[in-house]
Amino acid sequence: VIPEIEMPGHTSEVFAAFPNLSCKGDTLPVNSGSYWPNEDIFCAGNEDVFVFLENVLGEIVELFPGPYVHIGGDEAHKTNWKQCPKCQKRIEDEGLKNEHELQSYFIKRIEKFILSKNKKLVGWDEILEGGLAPSATVMSWRGMKGGIESAKAGHDVIMCPVSHCYFDYYQANPETSPDAIGGYTTLKKVYSFNPVPEELTQSESKFVLGGQGNLWTEYVQTSDLAQYRVLPRMTALAEVLWSGPGKNSYDDFYGRLMHLQDRFDNLDWTYAPGAFVVSIHANQKSIGSEFQVKLSSEKPGEPIRFTIDGSDPTYHSDQYLRPFSIVETTTLKTALFIDGKMAGQVSGKIFNFHKALGKSVRYNIPYKQKYAGNGAITLVDGLTGTNSHSDGYWQGWEGENFDVVIDLGKTESIEKVSLSFLEAHGSWIFLPTEVIVSFSDEGNSFQHEKKIPLSDGSNFGKTNRKVVDMNSLNSTGRFVRVQAINRKLCPDWHDGAGGKAWIFADEIVIR
């Protein structure tokens, strides 16, 4: 058991009792879970803060015999530090460049105390900001990048990226599952996790101690629900961490899992039945003219049936046996069938053949790397995303506009441009306020602008996919510019009011 005492952020409970330890001195309520943006953090220029924390840590190290003490270090917004005279004086006195280095100073000072108690400091990957404490161990949660950077610098790392290791995320259809914070991490995805990135050399990979599954409990009210969240995903994670990736196939694991679930039943444990959903995998076998399609599920051996005429599959629809090709615009629908009945919901994907398919895309404003989709081809790969922003078919922009130019290769007549955006307020994803399309023959001067204003829906708890159709354009051009205006900040009614808003976009269809 490793204790975690959060600092410098996620500390509103301290300021409810000791407001003098914050920058503003306000008495704050104790929030359930957290709130956003996390601006009310320990004042790094106040010596009383360090006296307080050393007193707390001094008691903690006596209670826990293990070698580690976790100090958090994550999601600490520096807004108040920038405005705080004490923090700014600390930056000046210590010769620091900015507030990121101030956080590094804070963590290094705490690490010195922890080392004096013969313990080791662990923190989330934000402790890299401004420079890593000399002997700190990093838990890399925002992806693998922080862990890679730490391992290359000779620091121990525990990999727990949000993409594979967050067990508070949904693991099956959100509409039929207990409420969760969001996301979508299936059993099969967890089993695909490899904690040692290819970017590391053999000597660097030795610093990767392993991985872990994270269960945050804002949406977990009972122990039964906690079991449901972690089982059997914890089983999948344990196997790939203990055995190593690639040692066993998922099909083999699933067969053994069925026997393990009998043991869960005998112990009267609650576990998730899994995702009764068919995954659609597609790639362009021949750019712009043919897709190769593969179907799979978490339930190996159970029949998958599909249609390509837009109708829902039934028990009498074609059974999937091997990969197949699609060579024209098609609506594919598929579902899993168990004991002759449809299990779960229908999965679908539209394969679009259009003038922009496979063409070159210039990004005037780059997407965020952690939501890169399939790279530069994502917006013109002929494939549409689901309602999950992390399904690999969406690209994301945080606090910035969407602005791309598609080169059609030659001047074309253009009657219609369609594109899709995601609306998922729980994940800070909003519709753009306006979409703009314009055209050019030479790629620099764009004309014939058409604009469509958008507004977010009223169902703030539901994820929606918004298709924007621009019809009757009656335009010509080789280059098509598509812009979407980001609202920049989350609105006042949102839990993350003032934080950066996201835009997520997928396929741009030009006809």
C-alpha cells in the first residue's frame, strides 16, 4: 500500500481548514472528487506550506512501511501562482525561469525531505514540468511520452496510460452500463497493452518497472461496482504485465477467462460481462478504390453477422468468415449473435468514396498528438468515427480552431462538402461555433466562402455526432479549405468553466 498525499494541486480539502496555505487565502468547500480548472493549489512562496507538508509526511512515513510515498503532482494549474506576489518572489529569489520551474522547485524540495526519511518519491508525469526531481519515480498517465522521457533520463517509470489502464472508463455500451466518467476501454484493449515502448533501447527499458490499472471512484458508490469496474480488466492487465505482451493470444486468454469467471461466481464477486460489440477494422488496400475490412469481437468463436445494404443484421444475414473488400460507398452494419439471438447492439460504419478520398491534407493548425487518429490521412480516409473520441477515427484540437486545406490534385466541380464533429461535454468536447468552407485554384487565395453557425445541444450528458452538410455550393477549385471556429473555453455552466475546449473532427466528404 502506497500513500498518496496530493500536492501542489487537488488540495481544496486542506484550504477548507487552512485557507492561509493557498495563494488567495480563501476558505474553500471540500469537493467530491475534484473540480476544474484546478487553480487553488498550495502557495509555493509560503514557508508555512512546507512546514505543514513536512509535518503531514512525517506522520505518513511512520504509518506505511513500504519504500514509496506518492505526492501526486498532477493537474496543478499555475493561474494563481502567476498572480501571487509570494510565488513570484520565490521565482525571483531562486533564479527560476517560470511557474513550471517553480513546480519543479516545489517537488524537489519535498523529495529532499522524503529522502531524509529513507523513502522514495513517486509522482504523476506532470512532475516532469520544469525538470524532474533527482531520484523520482514517474507514473505516466497522460500517455507514454512522459514515461519514455523519464526512462531515457534514467528514472524509474510505471506505465499507466489513460488509453489502456483507466478502469473508471466504460468497458461496454455506455447506454446499458452503470454511469462512468466517460472514455471507452474494453477488455481486449487492455490485453493489447505493452508497457515497454518501442522507442526505448534495451538498457532504457530496464527503467520501466511495470504498469498499473487506475480506478478513480467519483462514479463508484459501492464495493460491488468497484469489482465490476476492475474485473475482468484487471485479469487481462495482470497477464500481459506478468507474462509479457505477445506471449499468449487474446483468444487463448479468453478461453481461460471463462473458467476464471466460474471462480468469480463461486466467490460471489461482481464482474463485467464484457462488450458485446463487433469492432470494424478497415484499411485502404488500394488508395481511393478499395477497402479491406476485418470484423472481430471480444467473444472469440461467437458468430458475427453483417449486411452491406444499410439494414440491421439478423440471424439469417451473412456470417463473417474472412476479410472482404468494399469498392463503393457502402453502409456496413454488423452484430454479434449468441445462441441464435443478437447480443449487444449493432455496429456500423459508412465507407465513403468521394473526391477527397486519399488526397493530400495541409494542416494550418496541427491536431494534438494524443488525438492524432491515423495521422494525416484521417480526415480523408473514407471512414467515419463512432461516438467515442478515442476510437482512432477522430482528431482533436484543444483551445484552437480547426483549419485544413485539401488538395484534390486538379480543379474539380464541387456541389457538396460534409464533415462531422463530436459533442461530448463530459470530455470537454464541444461543437464549433461556426464552420467555413472556401475554394482556390492555386492554394493561397480562397473565395466563395460559405458559413454555417452551430450551437451545442441541450442534452449535456450525452455524446452526439453532428454531421454538417454544405449543399448547393456550385463551386470549382483544386484546393478546399475547411475551418471550424473553436469556442476556446468551456462555458460558465460547465464543470470545467474557463478550461480549454476541444473540437473533434473526422471525415471530410467532398462531392
